[in-house]
Amino acid sequence: MIRILRKVLLALVVVMSAYLGIVALWASASFDSAMAGARAVAGPPLSRRQTDILLRVEDPAFLRHVGLSVGNGQGFATITSAVARDVYLTGAKLDGAKGVLQDFYRSVFNCCKKIDLGRDVMALVLDAHLSKDAQLAVYTSSVYMGTNGAEQIRGLGPAAYGYLGKPLDEATEKEFIGLIAMIKAPNQYHPVKAPAAHALRAARIEALLAGKCRPGGWFDTSFDQCKPPTPTL
């Protein structure tokens, strides 16, 4: 029985290694085509403070990691892995054999995103090909920011106009934190549809940025330990 289990485990390791190796080769060979077809367009650059806030909340190790990271408050995704998903899986349809594999990887990701390591490999490949500044540019211009009326909003620039009625570079720090508060779940933390939930998450982020609390572990992306200050009477 033990011998059979060892053979099964060995077979699984071989299959998984082959799968991830093919993903890496495909991602590298498809990089130029995928980037050319990416839906992201150049958006307004973030200020240094805005960049610091975004990274502190969404990917504290972004400037140091190679596409993947494990840390308190990080969860499964990094900014790089989000960009990899948009570039390789939800971007333009590739042609030929690359397109066939893209369809397959899309189906695997849609089915099993919580356990599929394919996107992680794509993130490693993308980080090796694309500078951190370029990754941030793609991310900030394509990140999903919920719906405003019947319009789906993507990118921090359009979100500033849609929710604040002003350009991103005119947003106050508090207003920018309000936009960042939406990224985790844009419709759950929507400033119009769910104002109380949005205000609570924004307050928790403010406490995090002020150094009043820390995430309670790798999966504490909600910052549950960050209690907003109790109003004084």
C-alpha cells in the first residue's frame, strides 16, 4: 500500500512539474504578444505618497520580491500576479498554439484559482520581463474598481473621476485611501452601495498606515485587528 502511494505521489509530482514547466515556457514565449494585446492603457502616474499607500496595503514587498511574496496581510495575490492574470488570462486572445494553451490555462484558473499554481509561474515570468514601474503602470490603469451606475470602472484614474469627480492627482490623501479601500472587493466596499463597509475598511487602512496596528497574519487582508478609533463624546 505504501509503495502504491509513493508511486501515485511521484506521478503527481512529475505531472505537476511538467505542467508548470510548460506554463513557464508558454508565458515567456507569449509575453510580447500578450503585452501588445493587454487592455490596459497608460493612466495618470501616482505620486510617491500614493504609491507608498498602495504598496503598503496591497503588496508591501512589491519592490523586493520576484513576483510572489508571503507576508502578513498579503493573502494569495501580489500586484505582479494580478498583472499576470490581466496580461495572460483576461487580456486579448492569442493566436495559434499560444491561443489554445491560453484557453486551457484560462479554464484551469477559472476552475481552480485557489490551488492552481499556473498564475504564480506566470507572475515569476512576467516579473523577469517587465520592470516594477511598468507593472505598476499596468496595474493602476487596469485594476477593477466596481461599477458606477451602469458603467464598469477600471483603473485608479477613472475611479477618481467616477467616485470623487476630480483627477487622481487632485485627490486628498483621505480620498485616495478611500479608493484603495475598494480594491480588495470593489462592490463589497463600494462608497455608494455599501458606505458603512467602505468607511470601516478605509478607517482600518488609516490605522495601518499610521502604525497603530499590523495585519494578524498572512490571510488577514481585511486588517481585522485594525480597530478604527472610537469617537469621543
